Amino acid sequence: MVADLPSPREQVLRTALRLFTEQGYFNTSVHDIARMAQVSIGSIYHHFKDKEGIAKALFEQLVTRMGAAFDAIEDAHKTAHDRCHAVVELLFRMTEAEPAVMAYMLHAQHQEFMPGELPVCSSRPFTQMRAMATAGMDTGEMRRMDPLVAATCLFGGPIRMISLRLDGILKNPLPQYLDEVWSASWRSVTA
């Protein structure tokens, strides 16, 4: 049985993710991506036009994927507490399983190489996190506050833990910290 090989477009995106997170967007050339992805330069220009097009397509793919995962969490859980906890758990697991994805989403300065794009904190997954916090206030699970402040309290600490893990400061896998981090995050928004 032969495994399905990724399409040239998907191979370019996978390779770009690796190179952008390992050596940075500005230190990666289209030729580097083509060589490592084993595709032609013409194929890259056909699918993406340029390196910025690759970066945008990669960002859109990851935002869409994360948004779909958050949708599934919202469908599977009924309370804000459980939804927000599941988001933190997902982000911690993703960091361990796919550190390049999380590094690209959280560490890359997207506006530097995708001018005119909204910052990552304005992307759909981040607006979903704010909506989860608002829903928690509407149901009385959380005390009333600015939704941005609530989302920052709920997810800011966990996101900082992700950064510490990606930077090599935390040696233990993030799921080992989940209960402690979640407890502190939830206490910060409840009465």
C-alpha cells in the first residue's frame, strides 16, 4: 500500500513552516523552500506568487485549522469553564505535538512580512476565545469585566507558558502544568 504523498502546494507549506520557524521569514528564500520541498520555483510562483503569498497561505491554513478545532470544542462542551479549559488543553497538546505550528502562530511577527494583515490577536481563534469569555460572563460563570481583559486572564498565562516551552525555558511537557495553570487562570475571572 502506497501512502498518499502531499501535494506540491502542501509540501511547500510544510517546508515553509519548518524554515520560517527555524531560521526566520527574512532568512528564508523561495529557493530554500523550493530546494527543501523538492518542487520547482515555477510551482511555487504558480501556487503562491511569492514568499509573502506562502506566508499568508500558511497563516490562513493554520488559523482555519485552529478555528475548526475551537468550533469542535464549543460543540462538545456546554459551559464556558469547560470550553476554555479544553482550549488551553488543546493549545498545550499542540505545542508538544507541533511546536513549529505554535511558534509560527505566536512568535512570528506576521505584520512585518504580511503588511496590511490584521495582527494574530485579531484572527478568528483569538476572537473565539474572547467570545467564550463573554459567554461565561453572560451565563454568570465569570464576573463581569471587559471581554478582552477576561480573555487575557484566561488565556494569557497559558500562552506565556507555551512561549516558555517553545523557548526551551520549561523542560517538562506543558500537560504536566495544565491543572495548575488552568486553576490560576479560572480563579482570575471568577468571583
